[in-house]
Amino acid sequence: MENGNSSILDKPLELGRELSSGNMAGLPVAADVTKIMLERLVGWRRPLNLVGAATCAALLVFAYYLQFAHSMEPCPLCVFQRIGFLVLGGGFLSAGVHAPHRGGARVYAVVLLAIAAVGSGLAARHIWIQSLPLDQVPACGPGLDYLFETLPLADAVRMVLQGSGECAQVDRLLGVSLPAWSLAGFVALGVASVLVNWGRARSHPPGSRR
């Protein structure tokens, strides 16, 4: 009995030595291990997409918490970034519920990456405005409601992207500006969307569709 247990316990140690040396024929090392890890990510496609949706929802809830509990009023660019997380979360939710395979999953990967890229651009623009010298900061403009009520959609969006004095105010969390956190969130979720949805699973997971 002791010999049997010893043999079982020794196997992980032997496997670790062989992985490090790479001498065992057919043993996956380096790139092969990475490939296996990515395949396992793909195998968890549905729950991971739902985690992405939940992450976006949590970020939005936290943004509203900062607004109402700590009086951090959002500027127009902040509102646009919230919309970006809302749309991105909806995309993750759709991908998780639909759980497509192969081509359909890659469509989701491209769409989610595009949404994350737009959100990253908004956050990067916000960071740039906050880095401007005081004499170059845009003047404070009207609120979003007024812009969209009085101007054509394209003109209203253009004015928001130009920025305003409110956007230059820097609110920080753990020493990092909120737009920088937003940028990190969009980049991380964009990369995750590709890792989860672009690869090809070995087999069809239960409940998935082509």
C-alpha cells in the first residue's frame, strides 16, 4: 500500500523534472504548454464570457458608487467610457449566452476587441487632456443633455471628444487617475475577449452552437 502511494506521489515530481529538462519524448513544453492553456481557456468560453460581462457590470456599479458616495461627478468623456463598458458588457453577455463555436466565436472576438479599442481610445484621450498645461485646457462646455438636445449627433460627439474643463479635473484611486484605470480595464477585457473567443476548442462544449 505504501509503495503504491509513493508511486502516485512521485509522478508529479517526475513530471516537473521532465518538463524542466524537456527530455521526455512527446512531452509538451514551452509553446506546447501555452497552447494547452489557451485551449483550456477556450473550453471555458461560456463562463469566461459571462465573467467578462460581470466585470463590466461591477466596474459600472463602482463608477456610480464613486459618483454618489464620494461626489466624483462624471465629465462627458467619463460618461462615454461608461457607455463603452456597458456595450462591452452586453457583448460579453451575448457571447456567453450564445456560446458559439469556431466562426461565430471569432466574430465575437473581433466585435468585442473593436469595442474595447474604442473605449481605450476614449480613456487615452481623457488621459491626454488631463496632462495638458492649465493654459491649454479646453474651456468648460455645456452638459451632455444640452449638447444632444440642441446639436446634431455628430457635432455633439465631436464636442465631447474635444474635451472640456471638467475632463481636465483629475480624480485618483490608489494614486492612479480614473481614466488610467479605465484604460487598463478596456485593454485587459479586449485581450481577454480575443484569448477566450478566437481560439479553436478541441471539441464542442456542452450547450455550444456553431
